[in-house]
Amino acid sequence: MLPQHQWGMGAGAIALGLLVPLAFTSTDLAQRRLGPSWRSLHLLSIPAMLLGGLHAIVAGSSYLGNLQVSGRPLVQALLLAGGLLLVLAVRSPLPWRWLHLQRWYTPARATPEATGRQPTSRCH
């Protein structure tokens, strides 16, 4: 296996390793039992997404040859990289502010169920 393929396969294996605990804790029961640490654990989805994208770009573009940086594989790799950047941008408040859409941005926060607190009424 070529060195760049080894890097791609390694990135994919690490991404898979990061996703396994997320799969086991993706239930309401796990969210209640883990409390606030559930959100911290599930933030591993971000590096897993990036490593999965790296795996798809490096190893997925050329299973039977060398890394292809022209034609259709290049377009597919650029589309995938653009999609990954778009997901990261949607999660960040900065692009929302630049586009003057900050009123539509909802930051991630712990849910009352995850923290063990009772929801508070916002109606007065």
C-alpha cells in the first residue's frame, strides 16, 4: 500500500474508533445517564467527520492506483471538502455574524435532560 493510502486508511480507522462510542451512547437513556459529559463525548463527531473526509479524499479516490488529482476524482474531492467546510461554518457563529443572520444562529448548549435539571418556563 502506498504511503498516502496508509495515511488515508489510518485516518479512516481513527474516525471509526471515534464513532463507536458515539453510536453506543446515542440513546435518550445514555444521554440521561452521562449527564453533561454526554455533550463533551459527542463533540468527538467533529474530528471524526474531518478524519472521515480525509479518508474519503486520500484513500477513496484511488483504490487501484495512485492518488488522482485531476478529472472526476478531483471534483469529487473538492465537493467533499467544500461540504465539510460548510458543516463547520454552520456550526460556528462567525459566518452567521458576517451575513447579518445572527438572530437565526442557535448555539449548541446542554439540554435540561442531559444536565439533570428541570426545564424552566420562559413565559412570564
